[in-house]
Amino acid sequence: MRLSARNSLKGKIEKVELGAVMASIKIKIEEPGLITALITKESAEALELKTGDDVVAIVKSTEIMVGKE
Amino acid sequence: MRLSARNSLKGKIEKVELGAVMASIKIKIEEPGLITALITKESAEALELKTGDDVVAIVKSTEIMVGKE
Amino acid sequence: MRLSARNSLKGKIEKVELGAVMASIKIKIEEPGLITALITKESAEALELKTGDDVVAIVKSTEIMVGKE
Amino acid sequence: MRLSARNSLKGKIEKVELGAVMASIKIKIEEPGLITALITKESAEALELKTGDDVVAIVKSTEIMVGKE
Amino acid sequence: MRLSARNSLKGKIEKVELGAVMASIKIKIEEPGLITALITKESAEALELKTGDDVVAIVKSTEIMVGKE
Amino acid sequence: MRLSARNSLKGKIEKVELGAVMASIKIKIEEPGLITALITKESAEALELKTGDDVVAIVKSTEIMVGKE
């Protein structure tokens, strides 16, 4: 199945920690990858984002899914 | 300011595309990084996730923020 | 109160599981419903999405809210 | 590939609408399905959620991904 | 209907901007309110969060819903 | 570092509660602030949102990050 989610980074699990209901999975990303961020045009303009800028892609842990073959 | 968001990957902007309200920012991630995914314990068990597994971290574009110095 | 969230599926709770901070609520959806997914135009084109396609709507559990009368 | 995302509802696309950057995909869900919502224990207790309750699962459109074979 | 979402801040719309598919709604929050943030225990410990700390609650615009009577 | 996330409300922590994997942070917001909600144009039209409307900004707790100097 192909997914609409644009961002998929390959890695290896470093640690699995289980709570009562939740689990925390730490993944070491080693291959380079391309990420698409959808933000408001207003933010893009406020930060003056343009090709070549050094930036940081930030994601809350609750937003990350795990896929496994 | 320090942020609670655990996941922050350094990269360079490859493309900025502006819509009427939204903007799409493509970021090339080149440095390795560590990502934390919070999923249900049930999913972690169903996928039998364990240290050393090859996995993919998947994120919807709308969940990604951009930070710039 | 009317909500901007477009997706609301009626169901019955099958199981409630409590952790220390989080709770997992399993809901059996029995009535048909209409769901709106907002994705990138790029994804819609890459998957060649068009009227009549059989697809799957996928949502992370942390993104689902529960409403009760 | 198996996904950690617990919620996947089968349907048929009713309408595709393209913006400059975003696309809106309307999906008719016809088969019954089981959904897992992760909410705070505090909310589960405040709403007195229990097995058998009639509830509504609510999701913002930006949180829904589309999968296609 | 009562909602599991814990965070609800009253305000007045300052501006509505329509795109092709999306709309941006600016809301002036004037009443004080209580917000619950669910983060990883690891983050809470890394930031040494404790009662009385001055902090900032940060939310991506795509995560905010609007309710109207 | 400047962030693309448009919504940042200043407050004081009222309570920190730790689970096995997650933490719940209650923040009292006391200063007024401006919030941007990105919703579908369809929702904006269905709710007839316009300048001056009294509305409620609703956010799921899992979507809120915490920043601390």
C-alpha cells in the first residue's frame, strides 16, 4: 500500500520502552532523506525561508508513526 | 528557549512553494539523528518492535515545524 | 457548539484501558460516514487519487478525540 | 510494510479537490471498523467513558492520511 | 456534547483568510485559561519542569480547531 | 531559534504529573494572545466564521509542546 504521508526516514531501533498504555521507540536515522513541512505562508514569510537556508525540522514525538517490513 | 519536542533534524531547504494560505517547505536532512516515536503499547507489541529492528519513521507533512537561527 | 473538525464517526465503546496519565478507548464504528482528509497536492497526484478509488483512511490514535452527549 | 497507526478505515473516494499546495479528499467509509483513541486519563474520567457508551470519534482533517494499493 | 479535548480557550475572531482549500482564522484569546500539555516524561525531566515555572505553550496552527455556539 | 509554529501562549506551570512514559503538564495561561487556526475552507464556511465572532480555540493535549527559557 502506498501512503500519502510524504515523510519517511529509514533507521534502526535503539530502545523500546513500554508504559501502561504508551510505548516510546527511539530510532537512529542514518540515511539522508527529504522531508516536506507544511506550514502557514505567513510563517514561511516571517522566517524568510528560501532555498539553501540551514533549518531544523521539528516534530513532536506523538506525531511519529513506525513502519516495519 | 528549550523545547519539549524531542525530534529535531538538521537540514537545508531545497524548495519553498507558496499557496494562498499554506507553504510547502522541502528540507534535505543530511546529518544522522535520533527520533523518538510515541505509539501505543499495543502497536509496539503487534509489530514486535525491539532494539536493532530496521524500521521507518513516518510523519505527515502537516506535523512538521521549521526552526531557523 | 458546532466544531470545525469535519470528521465525526458514531460508535460504541468496546473497551476502556487506563494508564497512569493516558487512557486508550476502543470504539466500534458501525454507521457509514464521510471523512475529509487534507493532504498535500503532491501526494494526491503521486497516488493518482480520483473519485471512485478504493482507499484507506489512516489515523494515529493520538489524533482521535472522543465526544459524548 | 506494517504500520503502528492503529486506525484504518476502508472507503471509496467521493471527491478530490486541489488547491495550490493542499488537496482535500472526501472518503465514504462504508465498512464497520474499530478505532482506538488515546486521550488523557483525566478526560476519560471526566466523561465517565465506559464499555457500551455511545460516543463520537472526532478527527481534524489535517490528521488523516490516505493509503492506496 | 462534551469533548475529551482538554484545552479550550475563549476568544474573538480577528481575521478570516480563505485559500483554495484551507482557511486561516486568527483568534484573540482574552480570558485566562488552563492548558494541559502531554509530553514525554523524558522531556519533562530534561526541561526540569516543575510547578511555578514560567513556560510557553506552543501549538502548530494545523492542530487548532474552532468551536462556535 | 525562531519557530514556524505560530501559536505561543505564556503561562505558569500549575501541576506536573508523571506516568511511565508520558507526563501531563498543566499550564495557567494568563496573558492574552493571538492564535492562528488552520481549518478547511469548507469548515470556515459551514460555521460562517467572520471577524468579531465569539469562538473557542480547541486543542488536543497531545498537540501542545512546552518551551522554557
